[in-house]
Amino acid sequence: MSGLKIDNISMRFELPNGGSVQALQNVSLDIAKGELMSVLGPSGCGKTTLLNIVAGFLAPTSGRVELNGHVVTGPAAERGMVFQQGALFEWMSVRKNVSFGPDMKGMPKAQSREIVDHLLDTVGLRDFKDKAVYELSGGMQQRVALARCLANDPDVILMDEPLGALDALTREKMQGLVLKLWKETGKTIILITHSVEEALLLGERLVVMAPRPGRLHREYRLPFAEMGVNADLRQVKKHPDFASKREEILSMIWDMEEEIMGRTESVA
Amino acid sequence: MTILLIYVAIFAAAMTGYSLVRGLFTRKHDFTSLKTVTFGDESAVSSNRVASIISVLSIFLIWCSFTGSTLVPGFLHVPGPFVGKASIAYQATAPDGSTDDGIILVDVHQASEAADLAPLDAAADVGFARDRSLDMVAWRSTLISRNDLLPDAPEAVITSVDGRPVTPNGEIEIPSGLVRMTDKGSLAFEPAKGWQMEPIWLPAPETVVARFIEISKNGYQNVTLWENLSWSLYRVLVGFFLGSIVGVPLGYAMGLNSWFRGWFDPIVEFMRPVPPLALIPLIIIWFGIWETGKISLLFLAALWIMVIAARSGVSGVRITKVHAAYSLGASKWQLLTRVIVPNSLPEIFTGARVAMGVCWGTVVAAELVAAEKGAGKMIIAASKFQNTDIVIMGIILIGIIGYSIDILMRMAEKWLIPWKGKA
């Protein structure tokens, strides 16, 4: 079977003081090939833990992750990851960063060069190919990170708040770029975000998680990602459905945060 | 103390003078000049080139003026020692109350010059107090024995000097110096020393330069200057190289593997605070005073520094970079060579700079203890013959070489790891 299957994952961290934290409890998700899914939730709901398990950086306490029918046991090139920031290799040029994946596979130079050139053109860094990454702005660096991930041609792209450190204007541009790349490459993408707007824009499917223990709370099917492909994202945001969904989800998360705060206070 | 006060005065004067002059002539409009808050803003503080130049010049000036150097005009010299002819008149009294006058003619000259004393006219020297002539070297004092002045009058005593009465343990100041009477009634003459330093303590700059030219032409104790310096450099480079090729992989292993870290941590943490100089005696016992000993010492000096630098270089890798490399399909070996090694280079370079500095200091110290050739050997040998000019020349050369090594390392760093501090 193709696609990504998250099968009844639980994750429990033992603390040094003898206690333990239930970071995830019985999370199951089936993500079809080519699906764009965003994950939203208050801090501490286990979204990053979930992503790290799918990436293979963490092994779940119970349950398993399957990609195209085989069980995930560790990180691999089939599951690419885009981090918030600081994951580029600053000792390499932009070009070298993007060709890192192909180079690791031992792909012939001529072939990888073609892929890198094409991707850097796509993300709009045509004139920056031989620059050092530390000479680029934050937004440009994230473009490099996207291109680097795509150069490896992964089946699934995992994005851990890739736009979280960018300013509002750059962020909006990058959101358009993510949608464009999704449509052009047809990759399965899981995107974690703190921003409700971003989750609505960049999710055909939106999963809201709840904390303590981290679990799935609600799921939505949304039209905005399709609408936003090669369109003006501000127009999408003006859509009445967008506004009402945003309010609905915001108040949902707000309630969760309130509940956590209340609970901590009563504990204290 | 005086020198310190003079130095502080020069510092204050230069600072005030510079800010007055700058206020008159220049109005810059760079970022710093437009800042209203500069005190406490570290970025507004840069090294003032003018201050650096004046600082070096004033040390040089103090050196010149306290050594009476010919490189600066005479009015900049502090008072020198008394040099020239002086006469000390004295009067002796016999037990029967009779007195007689005598005179001591003194020629005080620099150690490098010969005395120029006219012979005394023995016929004119009547009475029991004899005239004497005295050949003295500047900065030295001389005892003029009572028996030499009054050989024929064992009971007579000297009662006045320069017309002023004197008693045992008394002092009489005369223009050319100080005359002291010992408790046995002899006279001690100490010509005025002035403020200048004796060449044997601090030679003038031109003496040092002359010595440098001489030694770079003829060598010292049959070893050329170049040979001395290159032996020291050679030891440093070999010791540092050996320390690095062992230390860096060991540091990587300690950064990557718990067993390695647990095993070597106590050793490294124990050896790190032990100054390499403290190892010299043991090294000499074990390896002798020849090259093996010195290179082992420098190896040890560099080793711990490089181990710690490599270990912290590995610990400094951001986990996101490691995750990124793995999820891009890197193997463990590829992660090590493509990510961990380049990422740790800035730390390793910082360690290498420290290690080079420590090695350079250690080699000189080791050569002071025992060596046939080397910069340290040269200065310790010179100090045994009180060739202070060679000692100072050696110290200056050692400083210049140490500083040059650091500058070269910094240039290499800029060229090899341009991303340092930009992550």
C-alpha cells in the first residue's frame, strides 16, 4: 500500500525524578500519497514529538509508523525534513547544501547539478547558487532548506515550523512557495505550525492536537490550500469561510490553553 | 615607582592631548560618532590606532631615557650617574690635637672607558694625611681604608670631610656623591647614581640592536641566531603536530562515544590544569634532556588542549544539523566527515591557537632548563655571562615570533573557515 500510516502511536518519556510524561497517546493517522496535512495545537501537545517519530529520530513506546508498506525504524532519505532554522551547513555553498542528498547517494555530478540548478531556479535563488549560506537572509535560507529537501526526492516531506522564524511578509511569500511546490511535485507533506492562519492555508487536511496527554483532537478537510495554489493568499484569507474557521479553531485552542493554565494553577 | 608615575603621566597626557587635537581637527560622521550612548556600548569601543602607536613609542622613550640612549636627544635623558673628576678633601686629627689636610682625587668613568688620572705630586704631600688618587667605575662604590690614608699615624682619626665634621657611621653629601664613614673610621665613596639604569641591568636600545646585528652575523657561542630560533620553532611545530594528530581524533571519540568519554575524561580533566612546566623534571628523568624529552613535553602541552577543543567542537554540533544530514540519507561516516568535522573546525582552530601559544611558551622554558640550541638556551646562556643585551634581544625575538605565529593562525582561520561565528 502506498502512503503514510501512523498506527496507534504512544510515547512516554521517563523523567529523571522518577515521574513520566505521556507525550502522545494512541495517535493514528492515515495520510494518502500527495496529501498536504497541517498539524496545529498548543505548546506541549506533542506535535514535534509526532514529527520526530515519523522522521525516525525517536522510536515510539508503542505503535508504529509505516511508509509504503514498510515499518519506519530510523531516519532515511525517503522522509525529508525541513527545520525551523539553523539546519543548513554553513561550511558549504548554497549549491553544495542543495546537492547534499544526491551527493550522499553518490549520484554523478552532472546529474545532481541539473537537479540542483532546476530546484534553485524554482525556489527563486537563481543568482545565489554560489553564495555562502550565511550571506543569505532568513527567508532565502529557508528556500535553500526546501530545495535541499526536494533535491533528495523524498516520498514524504516533514516540516517542523519551517516558517516560524520569518517575518510576516516573507512568511506569506514562503507560504505561496510551499503551496506551489506541493502542487508541482505532488509530494506528501506534513507541516507543523503554531499559526492558525498558516495551518488553514497550508492544509488540505488540518489536524488539531490536544495536550496532556498529546492526542488527536479534531480533524478538518479544507478547501483553502487548493484555492491558494498560484493565487493571492490574501484573497483566500478574506474568504468568509476562512475567517469563521479561523475563529472556530482559535477559540478551540484558546480553551485548551485555558484548561492547561487552570489545571496547573489548581495543582500549584 | 618613579617610572610607573612617569608612565601614568604620559598616558594621561597623551589621552588628553589626543582628544583635544581630534576635537579641533576632525569631525567624522560614521556610526560611532553619531551614537549618543557610547559608554557601555561595546561595539562603540575599538582599538585606537593612535593610542597604540603612542603606547609603543612611550615605552621606547622611557627605555631610551632611562638608559641614556643616543637615539633620543640628551634633554630627554633622566639624570645619569656621576661621571668625571671629583676631589674629596678631608682633615685628620692626631691624638696630640694637630691636624693635617689630605685630598682624594677620584676619576669616575664608564666601565667601557679607561681611567685618566694624573700622578700625584708626592713632594707636595706633607704631613700625616696622605693624598690619594682613585680610579672608579660609575655606579660602583669604593672603600678608602683609613690605614691607606693615614699610614704613619695609627692613632689619628679623620675628623672632617669637605670641611664638614664627620664621625663613624656618619654621611657627608658632596656634589659628586656620598661619602660615608665606616665604624672603623675608613671612608666609603659612592658617586651619585642618578636615575639611569646600569647597562648590566638594562642596556640601551642601540646596544641591543647592535648586538642583534652582531649575533645575526656571527652567532652566539658558535650557534647562529637563525639556528637557535629555528630549533625552537621546529620543536613547537613537531610537538604541536603530534599533539594534534593524537588529540583531535581522541577528542572526536570522546565527543561521540560514552565509553571513550568516560575512560579519558578523568585523565584529560586531571592533566589539563597541570602546567606543562611542572612536567619538565619528570620528562627529563624519563626522556633525558635531548629532543625526545622536549618534543614529548610539547606533545603533552598541545595534546590536552586539542582533545578538549575537538570534544567541545563535536558537542557544539546542533542536533538539527545531525537530524538534517540523516534525513538526507547520510551514513554515520558521511555525517562525521561532512557535518561533524567541518562544524567543529572553528573550535579546533581556537584550540590550535591556544596550543601554539602554550607550546611556544613551554619550549622556551624547557630550553631554559636544558638545551644545546634554541631561543631559551641562548638567553639563559647569555644571562650567565650577564649579557643583558642578548637576553633582552632574545625576549623581544621570542615575543615577535609568538605574536607572528598567532597572526598567521588568525589569517589561516579567516581563510580556511570563513563561516566562523556566522552560524
